[in-house]
Amino acid sequence: MDVEECRSGRGVLEKVRAFVPDLIFMDIKLVGENGLEITRKIREAHCHAVIVILTSYDLQEYREAAARCGADYFVSKGTCTAREILKLVESVFSEATE
């Protein structure tokens, strides 16, 4: 398994093209463009990676925008535990192998 990290929206798009990931954790706040807009662009490029918005901005408007942009999950950093994130990752990968 490879793990890549980016701070800018542009960097995310470049890495998605280069690595074709199965799972993407996306924050809303990125340098350049926000994570919601990058999520929309990833979906427009027909990338079928599971996208998890993992953010401190736990507002209903952001949840709704994430769904409209094509995110599969919305997880709040403030209320989610490491164990819950691990369960989500395990779930994503177990579904992919079925």
C-alpha cells in the first residue's frame, strides 16, 4: 500500500492522475482550491476512488456540498476516533475485494 499526501488542490489532482488511488482522504481546506471543488473535479475525471471528506468543518452545509460534489463519506475530525476511521478503511477495502 502506498500513501501519498498533498497540501494543494493542484497537487491532489496530479497525484490522482499518477497513482489512480482506491481511497482518498480529503480535507476541505487546501492551498489553492478547496477539497469540495477538488472532489468534484476528481469525479468529473471518472475516478472511482472512494472519497472521504475528513475535516474539522462539521457543518450541515459542508455535508450537503460534499454529497453534491461526489464524496462517499463525510467524517468530522472532532467527533471521529482513530478506531472508527480504521473501521471505515477496512470496510472500503473489504467491499473492494468482494
